[in-house]
Amino acid sequence: MARRRPLRPLRQAIETGFLRLVAWIARRLSLEAAGRWGGFLGGIAHRLLARRRRIAEENLRAALGLSAEEAARAGRAVFAQLGSSFVEFLALPGRSAESLERRVAFDHGFERLETHRASGRGLILLTAHYGNWELLGALTARRIGGVAYIFPAQSNPGANDVINTARRRLGIELIPMEQGMRRAMRRLLEGGSIGMLPDQDARRLGIHVPFFGRPASTLTGPARLAVRARCPIFFALLDRVGPARFEARTIAWIEPVAGAEEESEVRRITGDINLALERAVRRRPDHWYWIHRRWKTPPPEDAMPAGAPPARRGR
């Protein structure tokens, strides 16, 4: 039976009000000032959100082999980066696309992306909860003439409205998660583009493939769509290189093998996605969303190596 949470509506109303206030202030600041203010708010969140701080430090120690002191220091950087990126995102609506593009250097992978789109074939774009992923999504959609992104709804309806309104003002088309695969497949077969962020725990819907040396339940949607629609996957991330200055980097271009058995190909591609992200995160560990319990879902017992201890289930 679900736990009763009588104060939840009040808490959500306060969260939504605070979010609207932050957005109102951020849009009146320069993007540099918004980023600095966001970093400051991220530092406050680091001190206040003890559970998320603990999750981040546990993840950093397990994945990167950091000491407790190193993980605490890295955790502070993660919160600061998240704060900067989120307040920058709230500051974006109302600014011209041209002014935002001048802040981002795109690598040569984006030229290949544009060439592919000109061919009229479908395309799957991936990014991760890394750096300012919302800015990357908006500018990539502009460069190739439209992308429909699949997003899950936030647990707080008010916050969900604030965030999705900002996305729409940036020209981002949204596909609700519950309609994702059906609408995405239709769009790909018609020669369109869809965007996804497949780097969070997929619970029982995913398959377990390695991520930082541990089995991680990972969404198979990108791989399955690529195989069935016979289209490539373009995976890119946005690195911060200075105050409100960024570099968009291609980290993988993955083509499904024609005629390959679907399930084995889905597993191969899903593993390649995790490996590409892992390499990028090792390069810039402060940029990734370590506050999420990425390894929460234990693998099936028959998938564990012989002699391994039973998987510890998340609390």
C-alpha cells in the first residue's frame, strides 16, 4: 500500500514557486551570471540534500575508486556543475538562437549529422544527463531542422510544467515517455529524428550491461529503434570550457548491422552506448549526474558470474 504523504502537495507547491522565482531571476541575468548563481545554489543543495550527497559520493567511490575525501570533493563539483547547468537552462528562453550558438563550438561530428539528415533518413540522437544537456538538445534540434525528444514526466506536476514550458520556448518538441516507442518509430520511418537520454536506471524494463565495471539496467529503446528502423545513432555531449562557453563533442556514431539477430544486436549497441558514455565521464567526472542511483536494479541471479555474492538491493 502506498505511503500517505499529507504534506506532499504543500512541498510540491513550494518547490514549484521556488522554481518559478529562480527562472524569473535567471532570465534577467547574463548567462555568465546565471551560471555563477546556479553554481552557488548547487553548493547550497550539496549541504542540504544529504541523501543525494551520499548517493553521489558512494557512486564516485565505487565507479572511480576515489577515497572518501576525493569523493566528497568531487561531489561538491558535481552539485556546482548541476546548479550552473540548470539555472543556465532556465535562463535560455527569450535569448536568440544565434547568440546561444556563438557560445558553443561544434566538432566535426555535427557535419556528418547534418549530411545524414540531408539524405532524408531517420536518425536517433542521444545525449546524457551530462553538462548542460538541455542547451545541447535545443541547438542540435535547430541545426538539423527539428528533433522530438522523449522525456519522462517529473513527479511534481508544477515543476514539470515549468521545465517543459522552457523546453517548448526553446523549440524542443516533446514526446511523453508513455507514447515514446510508438511515436518514435513512426517518426523514424518517415525520415525524422528523435532524441533520448538513456543513462538512468531502467528498472525491470532494461537489460544489464556493464557501466563502470558493474551491471547496470539500461534502456534498450535506442538500440531497438535503430535495429528496427535501420537508422544510425548519433551520441553527443556538451562540455563546459569556460563561463557560459561550451564544446559539443561527438562520442559515438553507431550503425546497426544489417541482417543481424535483433536481440544480440540490441545488447551490442546498448553496451556500446554505455562504454562511450563511461569514457566521456571518466574524462569529465564533474559533468555527469552522479546523484542518481544508476545501479539500483540488481541483475537477475542467473546473470551473475559464478561465485559472485548476491546483488545488494537498493534501499
